Amino acid sequence: EVQLVESGGALVQAGGSLRLSCAASGGTLDDVAVGWFRQAPGKEREGVSCIASRDNSRFYADSVKGRFTISSDKAENTVYLLMNSLKPEDTAVYYCAALHGICAASYSSYPYWGQGTQVTVSS
């Protein structure tokens, strides 16, 4: 069973950058898609980005395109989310999740989840 641990969340000023990490254990990232989701207080969980090792496809929510970059280091069994030009509306708990195969839009498709890491962007 794949286990995921996120790290890298912090308090940062608007315009700043953070890099989140999602370290996988109990399995490799081969033929696995890893997605980043976020949930702000009182809001629905939303998809942010996803990367699939099967075809190296990458997806981004419109709200983060051009600012966030997802990448994968198979040697480290880790997926990263580099977040630039952060805005207060990016404030949320960020989760990484995994499923076997290709990226899926719905968070309900992902059986494996990390515990989340808090990102707070001050104005």
C-alpha cells in the first residue's frame, strides 16, 4: 500500500514561493498518478495539479496555471509542487494523493492520501 507524506507548507507573504514535497513509501511511483489537492476552511476540496508517470502528462487548475509547477523525482520517490507568485487565495491545506494509472479529476478517485500540509499566504 502506498503511503504519502507531505511537507513544505509554511506561512509566506503574497508574491512569495514555496515548494511542497510528497514522499511516497510502500511502493514506487511507477505507473502511478499523483495529484495535489487543496482545501480552504469552509470550501470544497479542489484539484490543483496532477502528474502521471505512465505518460508524463501534467495537469493544472486554471487558477494556478503559469504559477505552479509539478514535477517528479523517481529516484527520490517524491513529487514536488513548486508554487510561485503566491496569492492569499492560495491559502489552504494541501494534500497529495495517488492512484494507479492516469490522473483523475475527482478526488474520490484517489485511494491513497497524505495527511496534508498548511500553506498560508499573507497579504
